[in-house]
Amino acid sequence: MTGRLRRPTGRYAGRSAQERQAERRRRFLDAGLQLFGDSPGYRATTVAALSESAGLSTRQFYEEFRTLEDVLAALHLRVNDWAEEAALAALAESAHLPVAERAAAVFRAYAANVTGDPRRIRIAFIEIIGVSPQLDRQRLARRSRWVDLICAEAAAAAERGEAQMRDRRIAAAAFIGSVNGLLHDWSAGWVEATLDQVVDELVRMLLGILQSVPLGPDGGPAGA
């Protein structure tokens, strides 16, 4: 399949072609969330199975997507967008709190959103891994976006005198890597802990980044 089929135009049953297209896309994505995020998983799903789950035809699938990878890519972005919206809403609501409480509230809002549905965990941290170079670039781009958010908030906290002023990009990247790795391993059953325990540990790591003391030339605390 070298390209998408031409989409229908005009109105049908009181809905425009754009409205019908949006509805079909939503149904395919909902089916993808279920099949990729639960069973049988992305690699064992076919276009025919996805279309059947969505209650649509394979012809309609190719009107919206080129491949199943496109569906997975859209779902990965969607899950991250939901989590980002939750984190930013918590950030706005906790703006009056001290930095430690604010960081904890924001991360817990993120964690509650992404882990509230086990299918989202699998999409964000398991199914997306190793699919293709293109999806690897997308995954790393979203990681970078989370790193930027942490660095921006850390800088704002430093300007308010709540944290030390320093470059936290490496520490933020390490933290995001820990989030991805730990949630992946927990979801796979490799970590013997409750989700609350996992989130608590990640919150402690985040607060350590915000409150850490810069190192001096000898590797010890600066000024020691």
C-alpha cells in the first residue's frame, strides 16, 4: 500500500465528511488502545483484527492510516498528551505550594494519569520499544519534552529562591529514563512493589534533583 485511499466528501446522516472521518479515526485508535495495550499486543495484531475490533472495514483503515505502526505512533502521542495535560493542570493548581509539594503533586498527577489505565502503561513503556527508528525518534522526542518541562520548572524554582541555580538537564534526563525503565519493569512484573511504592520512590528521586547540592572539583559537595 503506497498511499491512502481517497476520503469521501459531502454529508451523510447529518454529519460532514470531516466528522465521519474523525469518528472513524477515534474508533480505530480506541481499538488500538485495547488490542495493543491489552491483548494480543501490537506485534500480534493485524489490520483485519484491528478493523474488526473497531467495527470498520480494512478499506476504511487505509483511508485513515498507512500501517499499524501509524496507529501505535498516534496512540503513543495521545497517551503522552493526556499525561502532559494532567501534569500541567496540577502545576497550575499547586503554584502556591512550596517546591517540594508542588513537584510531588505534579508527578503524582502524571503518574495517576498514565498508570490509571494499564493499557496506557503498555503503550507508553512497552509496545513502543524497538518497533522502528522512526518510533524511537518519536519516543526520544517526547522524553526531551518532559526533560524540558522539568528543567523549566527547576529554573523557575531557582529564580524564586526555592532551589539552587544549576543546569539540571542531565539529572532530568536520568530521571525520565528512570521513570520509563521503572514503570516498564513494574508493568512487566519484574519489580516486587505496589504502584504507590514505585511512584513514591520516583517522587523522592525528583525531589533529590531539585534539592541536590552541586559537586566541587573533587567530586564532593561544592564549598565543603
